[in-house]
Amino acid sequence: MSELSSLSLSAPIAESLQRWHDMVARKDLSRVTELLDSEVVFRSPVAHHPYPTPAVVSTILNTVLTIFEDFTYHRQLATPDGLSVVLEFSARVGKRQLKGIDFIRFNEQGKIVEFEVMIRPMSGLSALADEMGKRLADYLAAAANSRPG
């Protein structure tokens, strides 16, 4: 994977990204809310509407980390403004292999304001969606229904 030092990121963003990588490597996202802006949104590869709030985003990310097996980041890229990174990963859900991309947008203070995930192939995405549904369907439905507007 590309070294963080090769990306053009401000110190707060580089520090947050390194903390993210450390948490994922330890498989411990218990403090992930420290990285999230109060207005953070999560954009799921299977849901039409984003999920807001640090509590909901933390629950989603923590759950995904327990579902993924053999999770590995491979490459990372940054946008020219240094506020967004793209992290390519691979993982397995049961017997299904998948590849994906995390699009993470930060504010200038290094807090995550948007976390979007894309996954392929469809069989891997379906396996993940099934597992997430088993574990979080009621919680996510309540979170979606509590959105303003």
C-alpha cells in the first residue's frame, strides 16, 4: 500500500488517516467517533439515502469490520486539495471475495465528514448486505426513519 507520507495531506488529516489505519489493523474501532465530524454521513453501497450521525456511522463501521474476513487495504490516493482519500481494499464475506473502495472526505480539522463505500462484484456486495441485514436491519431502519425531512 502507498505510504501516507507520499500523499499530500495536511497534518490533521494525515494524523486522522493514520489513526484510521491503526484502528482497522487492530480490528478495534471503539474510538472511531473521535475521527468523525458531528455532521458525518455514511453512504452505503446498498442504501439510497446516507446514514447520518457519528453514532450510526460508528455502528455501521464497527459491524462491517466484524463481518469482513481477510480485510486488506491495497492502494490509497488523495484528491489534489488533500481533503479526500480513496482507499482500495479487498476482503471476504464467507466464501465470497470482494473488492471495494472507501471514499473518505475530511474537513480541514481532520474530521471525517463523509464516508462512502463502493463494492464489487455483486455476489460480494450481496453477501455483505445479507450479513449487515441480519445484524443491523432494525437499527438501520430506525436510523433512516429518524432522518429529518
